[in-house]
Amino acid sequence: MKVWWLDYHPAFNSASYVNYDDYANMRKLFKECKSVASNWTALRVSIEDRNKPSDFMYRTGGSLIVSARAKDLILQIPNINVEFLPLISDSELYVLNVLTALDCVDPDQSLEKRIDGSGRLIGYEQFAFRQEVVEGHDIFRVRLHEGDHILDEIYVSDKLKQIIEEKLIGFQLIEIWDSNFSWKQKEEKYSSMCEEVDRSLVETFEFNRAIKYIKSNKGKQAYSGNWSLKVDEKDEILLGDLLLDGTYSWMNPIYYPPIILGLVWGIKEKRKSLVSRLKDGFSFN
């Protein structure tokens, strides 16, 4: 089984509280994963229209602003432990408040995030969950294994992920735990994949030459560990980050971090000689 982090997607339409004090209060109100329905007063939100309708509009603290369609769909799941609080807006929106907080972290297998000096636990860089605790919960938040703090993020099961992907829009679902494939195993596999990329390079050069290569060889890529460079159909330079499935996540960077500029880049096949390229330019009947 897997656990997924559910969040809104900033590229789609979003909502925000009109009154800043309301926003500040929201962060406090949902800290403890408890029902607030009995004391709830509907708050006004405004919608930023990006011409991309969404069922997930914003995250504040441990809550998500969602559409009526998302509310109706989630409430169809048996024994779902959530509440939906109405908002005032130009469309029917609700605050999704998750009422389950699980003490489910395996601290010995997780990678902790602590404050320097005090050593206080504030979160996790990588999760390892106790399967017997998370199993059967379709939506929940996570309680730190030290202290009494509950993380803001909302996590969902494979079952709810599939329903969301089939029926709703405007979300992000990010895998954070796999019962069959630990983060340590993923890191080992990823490191091995990056090393294999570097071993496969038959010609290497510095960053500026890598840029010249992809500009003059459209459709070709230059590589360095987990990174890759290519030119798209608009002649814009794209930077790719290697994924575990062997594909790349591509972006058009505003700037290049210094670490990228200092890497050794290369290609996986020998460039053709000038004579070969001239021959390719001729056709023979």
C-alpha cells in the first residue's frame, strides 16, 4: 500500500480569505484535528480565476478549501472522518477539516527533521509508517512521535487517490510512503541510476558547451547525474530532473543554480564527424 500527500495545485483557480485575521485564525483553528462545526461562522473568500477550474482551492494550516463536488464525493466514502465547513464566495466552497490524527510514524526508519541546537523534532524529511496503524484510514494527518504536534499536511490512501484522480481536478498527489519500497531503497536505486547515467557518457564537457550542443542538435539531450538539458519545439532550454521510473520532469528554469553550472555534462553517443555530417546532407539515387 501507499500513502499520498493531497494538496491544491497553484496553477489552477485558487481561493483566499478576504480578511487576513480570518487566515491567521484558520492556522490556529485546525491545529488539533478536532471538530469546530458547532462554533463555525462562515467566512468570506475570494477566488483568483486563472481560467482553470479546480476542486481544491487552497491550503491553510491543516485544512483545504474544496468545491461542493469534492465534498459530495468524499462524503460517499464509508466511515470517512471529516467535516465540511461552509464558506461565503461566488461559488459553493467548503473548508475540509480532517478529524483523524494518527500516531503512525516508525521513528527508527524515518528521516527526522530537528531544530539545530534544541534538537526539537519538527517533522520528517522521509517517512516510514507503521502499516498496521495507517491501514484502513482513507484520509488523515500525522502526529509527531515526540511531543503533541500534528503536521499540517493531509494524507490519503490509494483508494481515495484513485477516486480523486478519476472524478476531480486541480490537485497534487505526491507519494510519500510505499509499504513495499522504503525511502532508503528508493535513494539507493536513484543513486545507482544517476551513477549509470554518468558511466554511459561517451563525451564530456562543461555547462556552456552542453548548452551549445543542445541548441545545435535539436532533439538531443545532455546529461549530468540526475540532470538533463534539451531544447523544446519553441527553442527554449529545458532542465530535466531524473525520476525513479527513468523519465525526466522538465521545467523552463528562470535561472540556473550554481551547482548546475559547475557540473560535468556529457552525451551518450559520439557526435558525428564533419565528414559524416556532410555525407548525411547528400542523397543518392
